[in-house]
Amino acid sequence: MTVPNSGSLVFFGATGDLAYKQIFPSLQGLIQQEGFNVPIIGVSLDGSLEKLKARAEESLKSHGILDPEAFQKLAGLLRAVQGDYNDPGTYEKLRRELGDTERPLHYLAIPPTMFATVVEGLVNAGCATGARVVLEKPFGRDLSSAQELNRILHEHFPEKSIYRIDHYLGKEPVQNILYFRFANPIFEPIWNRDHVRSIQITMAEEFGVKGRGKFYEEAGAIRDVLQNHMLQLLASLTMDPHRGEDHESLRDEKGRLFKAITPLKPGDVVRGQFTGYLSEPGVSHDSTIETFVAVKLSIDNWRWAGVPIFIRCGKKLPLTSTEVMVEFKRPPRETFGEIVPITSSHMRIRISPDITISLGLRVKKPGGRMAGQDVELTFIRQDAEDTPPYQRLLGDAMRGSAELFAREDGIEAQWRVVDSVLDNVTPLYTYAPGTWGPEEAYQLIGRHGPWLNPRPPENRKCV
């Protein structure tokens, strides 16, 4: 069934950091590649039309490549509504600016604390009729607040009109995991508890909080990346096949997977904070916010029962990279009498800063002895980005395609996984910048280890 496109894009937070770094470059990309040609209405406290155009131009010069022709089209589509989100008059001005536009897409690139206020303003001014709404993560701070946010949204919008952005879902490498799994039948027979020993996912960032200490004090590693990005990545890696033609079936299968993840207990979690975090601007001198977290998860379903899953993510680690390691079980006995490392049989999937898919194998060493060595057969190595995630996601939302957006049941199931370990219920350990986190993370993985650290990306391409 064809879904009609939105007749305009309204984005709240038009002069904010997200718009500056992501939205304006994505809008120019949509104009260049998809002929995007509908009014773009920026709503902000201090954004006159001239200021908005100047902000867009500065954004493209700093975070994209300014295309003079595409920018002129973008500038011609821009409209501005200036006003406070708490002022009903702001939404009356927006109503007049929308005119007879059908199915406007309201993009709330604003703090989650303002979501309810803006939604109520849109409804009261008649701007929500037939509209779609896009919300940025985080979707709540815990399970109860996520449920309350969903309740407020559903008072005015059907679920099919709500688009919850997790930009990780728009990344080309994350989509590639699904394609690689289900388009290659040689892997599916061994993608289960009978052949997989363990799964590790590492999201490492060499940098710190980049001056965003105040934001990070309200989030921490569990809320910022574990509950959303990392669980979404795990779902792509472990979900059952979906019907490719039915876009909603992808979210159905992910929802089933999320609900099968056993909620975390304190003993499954190690939290860390890098030395020096307390000196960051905006950070409390006695902060107990984690900049590193490692967890042990399990999936209680037929495919994955008994397979330990380890996820760690943190800042000020040795390098910036996100990798998945699927370790396969060794044979019941080593035919050639060797002592073989348990990590010798694996699949390595790197999703940033480039895409790499490699298979760990053993091959015979030259000579008369039947002795081997570990090697990696690399299937593909290429640049990680194609279409930027926000460009892909905004384009999909305008077209009414929700496949790459989080759904209500999935969001709440993700919060159930972490809800019992939020807010300092586990100890906080310090770690030195440039290391792989606190020593306690190695104790967490124990006999299922060792942690397999991401490798620095290689310069050459290999396909």
C-alpha cells in the first residue's frame, strides 16, 4: 500500500546543536539526491528567517560540503517561526505558516523534557491533525517514564504516526548485518546455541565527553548507548528472519528478541568512570555517572539459550571503533592433537569506523607436521558511510516508512532489560584513560573470555 508523503517538515530546535551538525547537511542531501521540495519550517526561540538561513549555511560549511545550487534551493524552502515552546501563540503562528499543508512531519530535535509541552501545543493549535511526529532519543529515562511518554503521545497520535529516531538504525553497516546474515545461507545453520560459544560487542570511543559534561551527567553510558544503540545492534545480530517485503515484520521480530532478553541484575554489570571526568565542565565534583559499562546478557529463547553475551562501551578507551565478535565452538576434540586457542574460530564484524567482515580460521603451516596457525579471511572492507543516517531516516519519515524507527513495544522491552540496574545500584570503579576500562570488567567475562579488543582500522580496501 502506498503511503502519502508529508507535505512539509517542521523542526523544533532549529538553532540547536543537532540541527547544526546533522539536520541541515541531511536536508541538503535530500535535495541533491531525492529532489526534496517541500516547505521546511524551523521553530526556535531566537531564529528569524535570516538567522536560520545563515545558520544553515554555516552548518554546511562546518559539517558538510556546501553545494551552492542545493543550498539556494534549501534556503528557498526555509521558513521560520519564532517563539517560546511554552507560549500558545507560537503554535498559532505555526498553524498559519502551515496553511493547508497535509500530513506535516513535526521533528522534535529538543530535550525530551519538552516533548509533552510541544505535543500539547501542536494539538491545541490544530497542527497535529493527520500529522506525523519524530522524536529524538532518549525516549524516557527508565521504563516508567517511557511508558508515560508513550501514553501522552498515543492520546494524540496513532503508533503508525510516531517515529522514534535512533540514528544507529540508519547506519549502513548496521543494515548490512541483517543483509549479510539472511542473504547468505551458509551462516544461518550455525547461527545458534549449538555452534556459537559466545558473543561480544564493543563500542569504544577514544575521546571523552567533548565538553558535553552537563548532558552526560543526565545520561551515562547505560542510558546513552547501552539501552538503545547496543541493544538494537544485538537485535540485528540475533533476531530471527523477517519477511523482507513486510516492513513491519522487521520490528515484530526485533520486538520478540528484546522481550526474550533476560533483565540485567547488579551482578551482571560493571560500571567505570575514567580518571579526570570529575574535572570536565558541567560535571559534579562527586559525580557517580558511568563513562564505561560492561554487561553480561542472556537471551531466553530456543536459538540462543545458554549463549553468554557480553557488551561493553566506554569513553577514553584506546581507540574509536565498534566491533562484534561471534565466537564459534571448537570441535569436540582436536583431531591433530594441538592446543588451539578457544578464540581461533570466530566472525568479526566491524561497523565503525569502516565496515569489515572477517572469518577466523585455522590453516596448516607449511612443512611436514600437521600443525596450524590462526588467520582471518576478510570478505569485505570498505568505507562505513554511504547515505548519512539522518538523511536516510528523515527521508523515510517523510515517506511514511517506519521500518528503521523504534516502536513502542521495542522501546519498553529495551528499558526492561536495564531498568533494575539504573542509578548507582552497582559499584563505580575508576579506570585510566587509554585503557580498556576497569579490571572488574575482566572478572565479569571470566572463563568466557578473554575480551577481544577491536583492531585499528586498516587503510587498504579488500573485497
